[in-house]
Amino acid sequence: MIADRSRAVARELARAVVGRLQGFAAALHHTWRRSLQVRVVTITLVASSLLVGGFAYLVADKITNILLTNAQTDVRLRLDSGRDYTAKLMAVYTEPQEAGLDDTLLNTVDYLAGGDPAQISGVVVELRADRSSGVIEPQTSPDRNVGAVLTPELRAQVSSGKIARQIRTGDVGAGRTKYLVYGSPVPTRVGQVELYYLVPLTRQDQTAAEARATVLATGVALVLLLGLLAALVTRLVVSPVRVAARTAQRLSAGLLDQRMTVNGEDDLALLAASFNQMATNLQRQILRLEEMSRLQRRFTSDVSHELRTPLTTVRMAADLIFTERDSFEPAVARSAELLQAELDRFEELLTDLLEISRFDAGFAMLDAEPTDLVPVVHRVADRLRSLADRVGVPLELDLPDAPVIAEVDPRRVERILRNLVGNAVEHGEGRPVRVSLGLDDTAVAITVRDHGIGLKPGEEKLVFNRFWRADPSRARQTGGTGLGLSISLEDARLHGGWLEAWGAPGQGAQFRLTLPARAGDRLTTSPLRLVPADATVSFTGPRDGGPLAIGPADGGVLAIGPGAAGSGPAPAGARERSL
């Protein structure tokens, strides 16, 4: 039981530590991505650390090699001098058993070890005759046991008549010390004698350590100085950029009087002055465009209202002439009919212009109420069925049996459907037009599918523009004004919904209206698919971070929504493929 509790506590602690580490890593990653200054300083520190570290290693290694070379040269000179001195003293002896030989060897090593104290302090000198072991005793000055440093391999090389050296660490009575050991054979009349110098490298190691510490401290100070310099220089450059970014954000938020402070006459001051000039020009142009837009909206509204009175008078006269057309000559009667039709279209155009002006001025209001959309679709179909029969386009309805209730403005929804179905009938080319209605827990959707000429690639982004027509030479069958889809898009936006289009040459087109089931809710998906199941489509991935592109085999990208220029982002998660 205790073990289980301990393991549980350990797991909780591990999770807490991992969570803190992940949070710290996420904060570092966020800082790295957001701060140019942090990136520049970090890169400078890393690069300078590598460069200075490599330079410090080379310098320290060079200093160590120089100290070791000097020590070797000094020991080699002393070894040559000591060998000559030993050979001279041993020249008087002819037999290894002669009296006084041991004393001579002892005096010799004492002399050689007691030379210049400043140079050979701690030096150990030994004379031995491995070829005459047992006859000539080894003599060491000072009296130390050098067996830990004087290895058999070195003694074998010297005994064979070679000058040998090695660096070895050992304890000869004064603590563990690194020694530079040199050995040389000394030929005498009593046989070969070996002379060994054991020179401690303590002073050289201390000098090398001090040099490495000095180089390391200098390198660290240099790296920190470079990092500080990079931070200061980057700050000088980044600070005006940050100020420019904040000023640009305020400008984009509508604060057109924001400007940067100009200090000095350098490049950054030139940047600030140019930015201010750009902001001034933009402010002037935006104010000019706003004024022009205001005047244009006012002009459209005023003209539309002013035309109402003469239009009413002309309408009364036209109605009178139209009712008496049977008593006129055929040409005059036909003119009366044309006058009546054009007056109807002119009146509809005025109504649309007034509605557009209300949208532009921001005065359009949504009168949402729970509405059953099934009767709305039936009313639109019944109103346009005579037109569909006249042009030979069958109308097909795919509606649920149960009511489809949504909080919408029924007048605006009916106007959207009239425009969509009217356009489908006009471009249906005698083929059926199908209207479908679907719903889910959060949204309702209506699609209008025709099998006419379709849309070319790119036209799905233009179809909601005001007065745009796919074929300018094509005669209108319904007497439309060219503003219907623009008004429909604004109506859909007013509901917080989407109005999207799909089309392909030779495959017709489909428009989809998606509205939230409850007013004010945000849409995430649509109950009906935008690309028809009978369409030949190819799947392409997102481009430039935009919505998922669904297009026909010839490459047209066709899914749009209420975004720029009458289009917008596709519904989140709404990936569509043909089956």
C-alpha cells in the first residue's frame, strides 16, 4: 500500500515537472518566434562562443606545447652536460668493484641534482647500471624511490643504448607529481651506466592552467561584450520597427492621426519620416474615399427617393395606357406592353438601390423570428414556376416532411431564395433546377442546383459583385437588375450566415445558403455540401493559408463564402469530395 502511494506521488511529481518543463519550453519558443532581438542576441552569443572557444583552445594548446618544449630543451641540455660530467668522473675507474666507485656516483648525482635551484628545484637525478646490477648500486639524489615514475620500458630503452623520454605522473615521496623523465646511457670503462633526470612539470602546469584561465575569462568577457553589443545594436534597429508596427496597428484600427517620432537624420529617421508621409497620404486618400463614398451613397439614396415621385406619375399614366392597349394599333399596343415591363424593372431597380444604400449606410436591421422554411421555399417556387415553365426549366424540390424551424427574417430569406432560384432558372438551359433544404443541430441550409452553363474558374469570386454578369451579351429572361446576388449576400451576412457558390463549365452551378438555427449563433459547419455529388471534382489542398479548395477536373477553384469581394472562408471543417 505504501509502495503504491509512493509510486503515485512519484508519477504526480514527474507529471508536474514535465508540465513545468513543457510550459517553460513553450514560453521560450514563443519568445524566440516573437522577438527579433532575442534571436539576434542568441545567434550572436552562440556563434561568438564557438569562435572564441575554438580560438581559446588553440591558444591554450599552443602555450602548453611551448612550455613543454622549453622544459624538454632545458632537460636535454642538462642531460647532455650531466652525461659528459659523469663520463669524465668515471674515466678513472676500470673495474666495477673498485673502492670509491659508489661514493663517486653519489657525489655525481648530488652535484647534478644541486645545480641551479631556480631551474631544477625538485629535480631527481639517478645513476644506475642495469647491466651490472648487484655490483653497482643505484644512486639517487635526493634519496627517493623513483620506481613509480621510472618504468621498466624506459629503463629497457636506455639500457639498450638509446636516449629516451616520457611524461609520467607518480609519487616519489613528495606527493603525486607529473614528471618529465629523460634517460641517457653513459659509456664508461666499468661498463654502461644510465643517467636519469626526473624534472617536475608543476610550474609548467600551473603556468598553462593560468594561461587557460586567462584565455577563458577573456573569451567569456568577449562573448558577453559581443552579446551586449548585439543587444544594443539590435535594440536601436528593432525599437523603431516596433514603434512603426504599433503605429501601423493603430492606423489599421482607424486612428489615422497616429505618427512616428522622427529623431536625427539617419536611416531610421528616414524610415520614420517616410512612414509618416505614407500615413499622411493614406489618411488623405481614405478621407477622400470616405467622403466620396458618403456622397455616392447620399446621391444614390437621394436619386432613388427623388425618382419615386416622377415614377409614380409615369406609372399611373403607363397603367392607363396599358389597360387601353387593346384599342390601339398593334405597334402602339406593343409599345405599351414594353413600357409596362420596363417600368416594372425600373421600379425594382430603385427598390434594390434603396436597399443597397441602407446596407452601405449600416441602417439595415434584422427582424428575426422563428420561421418554418418549408413554406418559404414553396412560396418562392410557386412564384417562379410560371417563369420556369415559360423557359422550359423544371423545378424540383427536395424538402423534409417535418417543419424546419429557424430564427430568421422571413422577408430577407425569401428574397435570397427568389434571387437564387431566378438566376438558376435564367441560366438553366432547359435542364432541371433542384432546391434542397437540410438542417442539423446548429444550422439550416438551402442549396439551389442548376445544370446550365456553369461558372468559369474565378467567376465564383465575382458572381456576388454588383451589376456583374457572366455573359454581358446574354439577354435577361427575368428582367433582373444585377443587384440581386449582392443584396442576397448582405442579407446572409446580416443573419450571420454564409452564401457560397460552386460552378464548373458544362456542369452547372450550385449556390448554398447556410444560416444559424438560432439568431446570434456562430456557424461552424453546413448541413448540406457545397459541391454536388454528381459533379466531377478534384481535391486540392489549401493554398497560401486559405480555405480548402474544391474544384472541377479542369482546375477551377469554386468554393467561396461571405469574404472579400463577395466571398469568404469556407466553413470550418467542411472538407468536400465527390463520391
